[in-house]
Amino acid sequence: MNFYNFFLNDFIYIFSEIYIFIFINILLIYGVIYNTSLYYNFINLVKNISWLTILILIITLSITLNNNLSSCIIFNGTLIHTKFTLFFKIFILIFSILTIFISFNYLKNAKINTFEYNILLLFVILGGLFVISSNDFLSLYLSVEILSIALYILASYKKNSTLSTEAGLKYIILGSFSSGLYLFGVSLIYGFTGTINFTNLNILFFDDLNLYYGIILGLIFLLISFLFKLGVAPYHMWVPDIYEGIPTSITIFLTTVPKIALLSILIRICYTCFYNLIVYWQTLLLITSIISIILGTFILILQKKIKRFLAYSSIVHLGYILLGLSVGTLEGVQASLLYLIIYMINTINIWSLLISLEAFNNKIKYITDLNFLYKKNPLLAFIFTISLFSLAGIPPLAGFFAKFYIFFSLLENNFYIIVITIGLTSVISSFYYIRIIKLIYFESKQTNIYYKQISYNNCFVLIFSTFLIIFFIFFLKNFITLTTLISLQLIY
């Protein structure tokens, strides 16, 4: 009876995940009955299920927010529940709701009429929540695969588009390759330590031991796998093609949910399991982050297509996040978490603007399609300008504080040469953001694109995110307190 009660308590800790899984099955049955029935005239359920998906996620978010259970390890060490994991779960759910919320008109005009679309999104969210809670490499692998397989299907969702099919195929091949690297790295770690549990590895490496080279090699393979899935340089070549090929609504989802989940587990692996091996993973993260920032900055100047532009921009900003993590201190983690929050606000802002323009069959493909946007819609031009200035790190917008705290954490730990190098690339990066602003306001060549009224959903997200970007300075103290408390959970 005691074992039964103990096992039952474990399920309480993952009630959010169980709730989503139950409703995935209910939505699947609901869709099959109504969408495939001649009696109901093969009714289109996309909008209906989209609203139900948002409702499910709001209830899940409420459950997660009210989860005041103490930190503990559950299911015999397979999963873990802490304030750190709770923060990332809330983060994922909020941005998932916003992403689905702004996609209604786009789905209608892109003729995505199958009800399975939202069910696959729920599978991605479910996988992301389990990734965050994972406490051993086996549960982590299975969680990543749940997330990845759903994303592979979504990437090639537009069957009539050659670009979408190519993007899906490329994503599957490279995703499978990175999974292979992950399994090879884990097998080496297990072979030399005899465990795949994060808690056991933390205890094992707590004291200075005579380490085998196999463990270090396994750690390198493991980290490369994560960097591959995050899409940072030099493992980035698939990112621009995927961004360009897949539907915009899925691109927004790809830039938020998987990255939040993978960054959370990367932080836990580096700062709990292998912190005493900091010499090795710090070097790898430093090299990767510097290459991402420098390479992404110079390639961005050459980009003409807006989706590829945003793809390389994401590589640069992920480089900054990894730069904070590579410092190896809690201040660095705190700076990275702050950067991640601000970057996600910027991301949802700029993508919701683009999806608003695309929602009326406008082919916003090239950067030059934004020519003279100011004359056609001054408000959209202003929002776009604010978002671009924030990405460039212009004060007093949110992006400035993100970069400031990354630089501050680097200076605090004597990374002076890196700060000078990255500071120079940050100045150079301002060029291509200002170039787009020049096109929006001063380019005389008009385009044939006309803009209609934006939906209320997108208006709400645009106003909310723009408000946070502009007035972030007034909430800075609260966000710093939050990120500090979350980063401190790593040592408890």
C-alpha cells in the first residue's frame, strides 16, 4: 500500500503532462469522428481544434502555476521536479499559446485544413515538457524523440510544396544524425561510469577523479548533438533551409518551444552532471558561441530573403545565450536566462508581424518586399523598427539589457578579448538592422503588396510584446530577481 501511494504521488508531479496526453487522445478521437464523416459533411475542424488547443494549454498553464509541490526526484530517478524545471515549463506553455493564437488567419489562407496539425503541436509541447523534467539520458532521449518526430512531420506538412518536402527530408536526416551522436556519447558515458542518471553522475564527478578519456569524448559527442539540434554554428547549415521551406506558423513554433526545452536541459547537464568537467565543455561552448556570433553576423549582411535573414539572426542570438552559459558561473546562467526571455519576446513580436502580413496572401519573401512600409502602414513600420532596434541592442529597449548582462558576466570573469571581439561584431550587426529600417522608411521603390486590417489576435500579441520591448526597463528589476532565483535552483 505504501508503494502504491508513493507511486501515485509521482503522477501528481507530472499531472500537467498527463492532462495534455489525455486531451491529445480526446482531440484525435473528436477529429476522426467529425472530420472523416459523410454525415457531418467532412467538416473543417482546424479553427475549432485550435481554440480547444489554446484552452487545453491555458488550463495546463494554470495547473503548472499552482504546482506548489516540493522539489523531488520521481519515478525512480527518471524525472525530476524543481523550481528550475517549473519555470521552463511555464515559459514553454506561454509561448506555445501565443504561437497558436497568432496563426489562425495564416492557417486559413495557407489552406492547412487538417485537424492533425494542432495535435502534432501538442505532441511537440508534451515532448518539450518531458525534456525539461528528464533526469537520465534514456528518458531524455525518448522525450527528445517525441518532440522531434512531431516536428519532422510538421516540417513537411505542405505536401504540395517542394520546398516543404525538401525541408522535412533534410530535417529528418540531420535530426537522425544528431540523435546518433547523442546515443554514441551516452553509450561512452555509460560504458565508463556505469550510470546514465543525472543525480548519480553529479555525485560521481563531485570529487576529483582520474577521468577516462572516454567520458570526455562522450560528453563532447553529447554536447555536439544538442548544438546540432539548437542550430548554432558550425552545425547550422540546415537552419536557413528549414526556416525558408516550412510554413511560417510552424517556423514560429520551431524557433520557440524546442529551443527553450533544449537550452533548459543543456544548462542542467553542464551545471549539475558535469560541472567538474567545466574545462572541456566550457571550451566547446565558447568556441561554438563565438563562431555563431561572428559567422552569423557577416553572413547576415548577404541575405536577401527575410526568412533566411531571421534564421541567421537566431544563430547569432543563440550564440549570445551560449556565451553566457560558457562563463561557468551562476551569474552567467542568470544573464543567459534574461537574454532568452528577451529574445523570445522579440521573436514572437517580429514573427507575429510577418505572419500578419502573410495572412492575406501577401508573398513576403524578400527583404525588399518591405519597401516603403511606412507609407502603407505607419504603425506596423513603427513596431518593426522597435523590434529590429531591440535585436540590435539599442538602448533603452529590451535587447540592450540582454546584451549588457551577457557582457557584464564575461567581464566579471576576465574574458576581455572575447568582450572586445563580440562588441565589435555587435556594432557591425547594427548595419543590417538599420538597412532594413532604411528600406521601410526611405526606399522610394514601391511594392505591389497591400495590407489589410490585422486580426485581433495578432494585434493583441503585437501590442503586448511591443509594450514589453519598449518599457522593459521598468520591469528589469523583477526579471533580474526572477532569473537569479531560477539560476540559484541549480545548486539546491
